[in-house]
Amino acid sequence: MYASYAKVGERGQITIPKIIRDHANIKYNDKLIIKTDNNQILIEKTIPKEEKNKLLEKGYKEMAKEDLKTLKAFKNIDKDANKYVGDY
């Protein structure tokens, strides 16, 4: 974790210290989300839309693979269960 100090200017502006900008990879013109939680101020870097879409696409593909694995597993369980159902 990195920590530093910043002074609030007349118009409520602060400068994010370089060590924090470097660690969080914050560059000129990046968009940030600023929110409060209890007595804390939280700053998050937004993800560009293209990057977010790529992450979503990757996630959906991974979910589809897992769904296929689950479906195959259920088919095998169903076959095994049918062997025993005939006994009752």
C-alpha cells in the first residue's frame, strides 16, 4: 500500500502525488471515480469502455466453457443414476 499527503487548494482541488499516480498508472486525462464511504474518500481509476468490453467478452466465454463442463457432468450423472433407478 502506498500513502502520501495532498493539500486541498482554494477551489477544493488536490494533486495526486506522483508515487500514487505511478503505482495506480494514472495518466493525464484518465477518468477517476470519487466516492465516500463512512469517513473515507475513495478514488478509483475507470476502465476504458473497450477494455471493459474485452473483459466482459472474456468472462462470458469462460462462463460458457464452465456451463459446457457442467452440462457434460450432469449427463454423466444422469446416465449413472438411470442405471440404479431401474432397480426400484
